[in-house]
Amino acid sequence: MSDPLLSIIIPAYNEAERLPPSLEKVQAYINQQTYETEVIVVENGSTDNTYALATAFTQTMPNLRVIREEKSGKGLAVRSGMLAARGKVRIFCDADFSMPVEEISKFVPPQLNSMEVAIASRELPQSKRVNEPEYRHWIGRIFNTMVRWSILPGLQDTQCGFKAFSADVAEQVFQLQTLPGWSFDAEVLVIARQLGYQIKEIPITWYYKPGTRLNIIQDSINMAIDLWKIRRNARRGNYARTKKV
């Protein structure tokens, strides 16, 4: 495959149940497009047969690559996939595809002809949230308010698990990423801003799907600590070692 227009990166930790149907949907979507696409599944630290299942799909998905990371951490998996990708546009997507795969078209030409960073947003007027419990929505809003106040003013939804980067931006931003866990989303957006890149929010339809691994209390504490680390790193200039060209 020559360098594709699009790379779809899917981090996969213990996703033996959700990954196969998602890959089937991704392949069906790719088959309808006129441009080349590669799919990269990054399995990291799973205790189930996620890796074996993903590898088996390469027999029927010639555009699929599977990367194995021994350590767990969504941020680590996404970083590996982004830096291994070859696409001109690189988007990472949650394995459950709570954002329908067809929405990916909003992040590539012709719907989006030029971008540096584009993030899926569940909070814009045109966005739709389906079947989400009210308490989950408010937990997300509280955390995003913390993010806006502390490090990313102006962005309405920093934690939705679907974000796209142009190739040159991805190469710079993810080289500077330090956090391996859930809070990496906020860190890479801070890095992008520090390097002078524009971040565009894209309204999407998003379906709540039970089965999240988020521990509300412990992960909230960890995220608060991570926000402090990101703010500290930004103030120290740790994210400005590479300049926009």
C-alpha cells in the first residue's frame, strides 16, 4: 500500500468482545470509500485473546496492521499507533465505536478539506447523545469543566475518544506526549496548542454503550493529578521543544 489518505488507529485492551464487530463495520466503511485507508489495532497488555482475534482479521483485512504493546495504557497505545501510521490524516477511535464509523467522513476531505487537529465533540449544538444516563453526562461535564479552567479554555469536549491529526502534526505532538493513561487526550491537545496548531471541534452523534472501565472515584483522582502534571509541564516549556514549521 502506498501512503494512504487515512489511518484509523484503534487502541484495544481486553476488547475480545467489542473489537470483532467494530472491525467488520470499519471494513464495510472502508469498502465504500474511494481513497486508501489503513487500520492499525494496538493491543496493549490484554489478559484475554484480543491480540489473537485482531491478528486473525488480517487474513480478510489486507489493510489491517496489529501492533502489540506489552504495557497497558490507552495513551501508550494511541501514541504507538499514531507514530506508526502512514496516513495523511490519522484518527484514533475507541474500540466500541460509540461514534458510528460513518462519522469518520466528517474528518477527511471533502467534508473537512484542511485541518491540523479535529476532535469529535458531544457538546456542540449540532451534536447528539443517545441513551446516555444523566449522571454519566454530568460526570463528564464536571471533568471537562476542570480541563477548560486549568489547561484548555474554549474546548467543549476534550475527552471524546475520537480525534484526528494531520500527519505532520501527529509526528510532532505524539513525540512529546508523556502520559500513558486516560488523561493523554488533554495532554496532546495542550501540546498541539503549545506548538501553535488550531483545534477544531466537530459535532457528532454519540451512542452510550455500557461496559466502560472507568472507575469514577479513582480515575477522577488520577485525572486531577494528571491535569496538574500537564499544567506544570506546559509552564516549564516541556511541550515546546519542537516548533511549528
